[in-house]
Amino acid sequence: MKNQVVIIFWLFAISVANGQNKNAFLYGSISAGGGTHDIFHLSLETMVEKKHHLAITHFATKRNASNVPEDYKPGLVLNFWGSDYIPDIKSCSYSFVYGRVIPTKSKMIRFVLDAGLGFAITQRPVGFKRIEKPEFLGPNYTYSKENSTSLNLVIAPKIEIPLLRFVGLSTGPVANINSKDSAFGWILSLNIGLLRGKKY
């Protein structure tokens, strides 16, 4: 998270430095949401000629794995941290995205139709083995983690609301599709950078 904050900060600084460029906007987006998975999203984005939207995006998704034994118990010590600690399927994807910007009469609202391709790295728990005599307050199963890589398709139309020139919000549905673990949901984003011109 620290590195992500630093990236957003420097993106904001670069955007301010290039604020005289009326043909291109540059900003970063940090998002969270839910649906079939818990969803976290981070992207670096640019808008050119108020028509074209380009982005490099990172999605991190997770959900409880379906192959966890019904009698699985994570252990009381782990439960003290406020999580169910059921083993998760986790996926991280990186994609290049292109979108078409659809302006409205208001400078405060615009629509962006995004789609892109990339790759995803998925980690899932496998090989559950019951522990006949589990340690005190410990889990009653052991398991290993399996990693796999796949192509990834992102579809993410959204509504952008540039509240200020350098700060705004966006929201919309998202589909993060791959052969290992696809995620579908809705995200809310904080956008920081050069979001619009003085008259846009």
C-alpha cells in the first residue's frame, strides 16, 4: 500500500506540472468494491483529446475457495484478528486498457467505455489434509498453494465525476475475466491528477 500511495503522489505532481497541456489529462485511480469477489483496483490513466482513454490497470481479487472442507477450522488464535480466515482464491491481473470517452453537457460528468487485455496470476489452496491431533488453538487442516497464469480480459465501463481539476470520483461495473478465476462486481474509485481543464 505504501508504494501505491507514492505512485499516486508522483502522478499527481506530474499532472500539476503538465497542467498547461489542454489536450491530455493524466491521473491515477485507486478503487475498492465487491461482487463475486472482494475487489481492489489501481490504475494509471490518461485521456487524449477528450475522446480516447488509455490505462495500465491492476486488479486484485479474492474469495473463499470452494474446495475447503466443510469442517475446516482456522484456529481460535487467527480468529482474534477479525477475519474468517477461510483459505481464499486470490488473483492479481495486469492489463492495458483502451476506452472511448463519451462527454455530456456537464463538465462534471463523463462516461468512459473501457476494455483491455493482459494476464492474471491466480493462487488457490489445494491438497487439504486433515490433522488428526491439531495443535492447541491451531487449524485442523494443512494445505498448499498452487499458482497459475492466464490471459485476462477487462471490461469496465464507468461514470467519471471530476469534482475538481485534480480530484474526482468514478464508479461502474467491472468484469475481470480469465480461465482460472473470473470476477464480476462494482467498484468506487478516487481519482487524483489532472482530470479536466479550466473550462472542461
